[in-house]
Amino acid sequence: MFWSIKFKLAILYSIALLLTLAIYNALTYFYLREKLLDGLDNSLRSEVKWIKDAIEPKISNLESAILEIQDEDEVARTDSTLENEIWDIIYEHSLLISKKQFIQIKDKNGKELYSSLNLGSLDLPIDSVSAQEGEITLMTVDKFAFHKIRLAVLKSKHLIIGVAYPLDEVEHAITNLFEIFIFLLPFALIFAILGGTFLAGRSLKPVNDIVKTAEEITAGNLNKRIPEPRSNDEISRLIKTLNNMIDQLEKSFERMKQFSADVSHEFKTPLTIIRGEIELAISKRNKVSELKKTLANILDEVIRLSNMVEDLLTLFKADIKQISFNFKPINIAELLNELLEDVYILAKEKGVKVRTEQFEPAIIMGDEMRLKQLFLNLIDNAIKYNKRGGKVIISAKNKNDSVIVSIVDTGIGIPKDEIELIFERFYRVDKARSRDTGGTGLGLSIAKWIAQLHNGKIEVESEVGKGSRFSVILPIANR
């Protein structure tokens, strides 16, 4: 249970969700901290600039006036008047801003012109700040009147201006946010575990459906399929692949059932004949000629069984792809000419005339032995299912990028509704006649397999009572 895929996925989902929340909270913390500090810095800059713009002109005017005054008492009175004006201006302005803000103004000689009431006897550390004239310098002072402050300093031609604000509020806001994150952490952990479990269960639902359906599928119940989702994700493709596999299994089992039934039926007749012949020979005192006839009948059935087993083994090996092939360039015309001697012998035995038309030369890539087997099967059928005195015409012509080998006979023909069935194993058009001809019912199945092996096909045209045309179409090599 604890090491199931669902448990592992739930843990992974939980860890991923917690990491996401932790990264989000950390980014939020630092982003908010920077934004608050930026806001405070902008506010301090504005204050310093406003004070400079409000006082600097008065200082300039005072210096011009002092140059014209000779009386020292008059100069002192003028300085006093200026200080009072600065006090009035800054004080009135301070009423509109936070009472926590510190303001201190000194002239270029270090004389204090203004100090906010909340400073008391303290001085802002503005004299020690090394700043270029006209530029505002920002810094953090860790210990000032039991406060950590943010200080903005501006040194101009006539003044040194310092404006500071305690960082308590910013630090407090950041600390509160951090505490909220810590407080919510257990709830986030619970949510992550529940969410991870839910997501893991939802993700594995299709897998559970696959397992449930697979458990219901047996050799006798291969018609069930796994419901396919509408999505086109990995699970969907897996389900489609499994359903295709089940389709193939169902078809294979159906072929096995049909094959078993066909083999049982095909073997039953010759074995029954053999048994009957042997029992008859044992029960009676037969002459030597009669015994020879009985043995000949048994031999015919044994040969037929042997041929059937050989054909079955060929098809079985083809199904499981355990047959090796020797592909090489083959001249179709030469291959057909090599077969004619055997074909003439078969035709003579059945009283059938074989005629050949021009074999146009064509080179294909193929297995010589299998191609001979293909054409012999088709020609043998054309002879077997022909009438005495009938004809078989063999031709080979090139068309486009293919060679077409045609075998035409004047035999019994094939009904149109059975043409598609003749390539099935053990299927026979004339079942009564097939025993007399010694066929196994597998020749056309093997021929079709060999044609497909060579990327070719077999086309059939037939008319009952008039004959059939079998056309083997094979691709020409490098043309």
C-alpha cells in the first residue's frame, strides 16, 4: 500500500505543490519587501527635493543681501529672520506628513537651520555622509534612537538636508506576512496531501479501468474492450494499443478455433479411410492384388496427410515468422520456363493441354523456391479443376512497374460470391471433387502468402462452367 504507484504519485504531487507554494511565498515576501522599501525611498526623495526647492532660493537671496549689508547686527537679524522663515515653512509642511518622519537641515558650515521636534537633542548622521553635490544618497542606519531608519541625504551648494523614516512599519509588515505564511503552512501541507491523493487517484483511474477490464478478458471472452477516453494523451494511446492487441488476440483465437475444427475435419476423413481399409484387409483373406490395392489406397491417404501436414507447417511458420528467405534478383521468364517440364507432366496425366504465350523478361527481387511454389500451386489447381481435354494458358507481361503472370484455365469456374473465400484455409469450391484431385485446401492460402511476401497480390476472374483467370502481380525491381 505504502509503496503503491498511487502512494508514490501522491507524495510527488504533495512535494511539488509544497515546493510551488514555498517558492511563491518566498517570491511574494521578497517582492513585497522590495516594493515597500522602494515606496519609502521614493517618498524620502520627494521630501528632500521639496525641502531643497522651498529653501534653497531663500538662502541664495540671503547671501546676496548680506553682501550689501555692512552692519553686523543687521546681518544677525537677517540670519534670524531666515531661520524663522525656514522653521515656519518646514513646520507647516510637517503638519501634513507623518509624525514619525525625521527632518534636519544644516547650512554648508554645519550650522543647524531646522530640526524636527521628534529628534529632540539627536542629530541625524548627515555630516558623515559622503555624497556628491546635488545627488540624493540613501542608506540604512541600524541604530538611531532605538530605531532602524532609512535616511535620505542631499548636499547642495548652500544646504545639507536629511530626511529619515523608521523601518519599523516596513519590518513589521514583512514579519506579519512571514508569520501568516508559517501559520498557513500546516493547512497547506494538509491541502497538498489531499490534493496529491486526489490527483494521483484521478490520474490512475484509467489504469484501474484497464486492470478491471483486463481481468474480465479470458480466452472465452475476448469481445470486451477498454473504454477509450476522448483525450489524445499517453493513457489514451496506451488503451488504443491494448485494444488493438486484444483485437489481434481475438482474431488469433478465432483462427485457432477454426483451424482446429478444419484440421479435425480434414484429418478425420483420410484416417477413417485408412482405418477402414486396414480393418477390411484384416477381416478377410484377400488376394495379393486386393492387398496391393488396399495398400495403394492407404498410401494415397498417407501421402495426402503428409502433404497437408507439410502445408500446415509452412503456414504455421509463416504466421509466427520463423521462415527464412533468400531474396535475390530473379528473371520471371526464366523461372517460368524452368517450371514447364513439371507442368507438362502434370497436364499429361490429367489430359489437359498447356499453352504458353510470350514470357516478357522482368527482374524482380524474390525467393526462387517460394516463387516456384506459388506458380506451381496455381498451375496445379488450373490442371486439377479442369475438364479432360481442357486448356491452361500461361503468360507473363509487363505493365507499368509490375509484371503480371496470368494462368487461365477452361475448368469448372468459381461462383462470384466464393471468389473472396477461396484463399481461406481448407476452403474448396467443389468439395466432392477435391478428394479425387488429392488437394489439401491449403494451396491458395500459401500462394497468397507468398505473393504478399513479395509485395504483390493475386487477382481472380472467373465464370462458372467456363473457367478462371488467376493473375499474380509482382513489382519489378529498380525500374
